[in-house]
Amino acid sequence: MKVIKKYLPKAKYPDTPLDWKYLRTKEVLCLIQKLIDGELVNQVNNNCGVSKITNAIAHIRKYIGYENIMNVRIEGLRCDCYELVRTPKTIAKMIELREIISARLREPLKRKGKR
């Protein structure tokens, strides 16, 4: 596995608010744990159960800071891999996000209308 380059793409919509519907799944918790453990995650290997991880990565970047997740281009893969920048501050933010998401998963679902 040869790394061609690591880069940080330009932020497309930095002013949009964080949307929790992309982060409120068990698969995203698995994705966050893989990033904390130092693994590369990508859409091809699908090693975290999320079929399209780009939406989840975008909203994770909004929470922890855009510059804290790097895109990694690997020779032979058709899409980028994602890697967490390993600093104590980013790891603490990811653990905080993981705790928030797991607390939101434990909340009961709200019904839209009463019957």
C-alpha cells in the first residue's frame, strides 16, 4: 500500500450548521473508534459499516475542526482514505463526540404526532 499524498481539501461550506442526522448511527460510532485507533477508513474497504462515509466525515470535521482529518490518496484505490491527525486535543474532541453520539442513541425517539 503506497501512499501517494496526504492533503487537506478546501472547505466547501464552512458556515452550514452541524446536522446530527448524519452522525446518529452505530456505524458512525464504529467509524469514530477506528479513527481514534489510528486506522485509515475509506469507502472501498467499508471497514466500519457505513456505505457512504463522506457525509459523516464532513460533519465530524465540523465538530472537531476541519484541519484535524486528513485525506490520504493511496495508489490503486479509486477514492480517498481518511486519517485523524494524532494530537491529544483532537483525540479528546473525538472521544467527546463519541460520548455525545452514544448519549443521543440512548435517547428515545420523538414521535411527530399523537394518535
